[in-house]
Amino acid sequence: MELDELLRHELLALIEIHLTGQTRNGMAMHKLLDNGVIVDLHGGRLQLTGKGRRMLVRGSPSLWDVAA
């Protein structure tokens, strides 16, 4: 299954992982892992993949109108 768009809670989890290497949102973490957006390194530290970094920069189209 290809992940085309992040839900708000998934995007927040992705930001949290980018900043801290972990997240409190286990459901989002598992979905991001399953879709190759993040990887689990030794010791439970999470890291964004290339796909994850692109999605972080791109954000989520459903949230783009929030700033308007």
C-alpha cells in the first residue's frame, strides 16, 4: 500500500520523529514503518527514510489550506 497523504496525527508523529528520534503515537509509528516512511534503528531509535524526508517537506495536501 502506497502512502500518498499523511493524516494530521501522522504528520505530527513524523515531525516528532525527525526532532527526537521517537514518537508517543504508536499507531502512527506502525503505519509509517509499514509504508517505508521511517525505519527502526538499533535501540528503538526511529529515523526518516528519503521518502519520509520528502513527505515532511511536502507536508500533507489536506493541511495546506490551514495557513490560507
